[in-house]
Amino acid sequence: MAIKLIALDLDGTTLNKEGKLGERNRKALQAAADRGVNIVIATGRPFCALPQEILDFAPVRYVLTSNGARIVDLHEGKSLYENCLQPHSVEAAVKLLEPTKYVLETFVEGEAFIEGWYYRQVEETRECFRAVDYILNTRKPQDDFYQFMLDNSSGIENINVNFEDISEKPAMKEKLEALPDVTITSSLDNNLEIGGSTTSKAEALRQMCRILEIDPSEMMAAGDSPNDMAMLQEAGLAVAVGNAKPEVKAIADFVAPDHDEDGVAVAVEKFVL
């Protein structure tokens, strides 16, 4: 089986603990691209939060963002595909979440918005249960957050619910799963992510394969978190990095070294080069 497309999660998979592309990963992906293999990013991040290092990396032309809610062609500078929540799903989510105390974010047309009060709190205190600079550099503060979501209900790619106390996550997950026409996934221990009824990295990659005229059996996918599982099951070759969650490793065809050891490069070298 010849691999014609490599689909890569970013955080915890292709990027190291510093959020950088390791040199061995860089060289292996460049060598694969030189052989005509398509290098496609498939991330939970919105477009605005993509690292400049990835945007500038020549082998990457296509990026799937917000867990597959959008496909962007970097060379053409345009979106090729969108799969957003439906307005009635957004309205139901607002009704459920408005009485809660969780920190919310939403992704709209490639931009990431966070509740204004929380952004200012992080800005003033430099304290957060997540990476402070990442929040301040990639999120836009939005006051009257719930009304903002309702006003943009036809273009919401994702709603993130963040938990300071992760013991509260399972109960909220049950409630979110009861919302109409949504998918619920997670990329971090302290979050839940609400997408559209058919939104997933797997569905976006099916669209990508149609665009590139590639069969999914000719795709290798690499990931580490629950939001990667659907795309790993879609791919002909599923790779989990060594730091992946146990349930991700369980469905992988190959478990590569840790993301901080350029595990993606090991898989690429073994199966593509």
C-alpha cells in the first residue's frame, strides 16, 4: 500500500512540548512531500491559532481546522469546505450553558472568541489553568458572550467548554450529548468540544480525499487524543504517538515514540520513506 496522504494532528502529536516542529519531523515530512505525498494538517485549533511555523512550512497546502469544521487551501487562500453547527444546536447549547460557570470559547469563521471577563482576568493576573500566552495571543475577548453566539449561530464551527475542575467533566458530557444534532469530543483533559452533527476530522478528510482523488486506504493519520480517533479509524494506516491516550493507542496500527521524540518522523520513515 502506497501512502499518498499524511494527516497530522498538531498538539501532542506533530508539535513537541514547546509547540514546535522538531527537526527530524521537519526533514521526514519534507522528504515525503518531495515524493509527492500530500501533507495535511488536521487540528482542533481554529485557523487563527495555527502556528506561523506550520503556515510557512512549504509541504503543507491544506489544513483542516476546528476538528474538521473547515478546510483551508493555504496556496489559494480560501476555504474549500465548511461543516458548522446548526443554529438550533447553538440555541440549545446556549440555553444549557448560560447558567453554568465554565469558561467558554467559540470558533467563528476561523477566529477564536473567549468570554471577555475571563480574558481580562488572565491578562491582569497572568494566571490560568491553560497556557497564558496561548490564550492571550489566539483568543479575542467577547462580552455578552451568549448573545454573540446567538448572533453568529449560522457560522459557529465549534464551542469549547473548559473545566478548571475536571471532576465536573463527565456529568456535563452527558448533558451535552443530549443536545440536538451535535458531536461531542475532547482534545484536552480539561475540555469538551461541541461540533456539528457530522463534524469530525474523519469527515473532513473524506472530503479531502475526494478533492485529491485519493482513497482513504492510501492515507496515514497520526494523533494522540479522542478527537483524533475517528480519523485514525478512517485511515488505511493509523498511528498513535507514544504519549497518546490509551484508547487512541488501542485502535492504532502502529505506536510511534513520544511527540517530544519526533514520533511522527519515525512513522513516516518506516511506512512512507
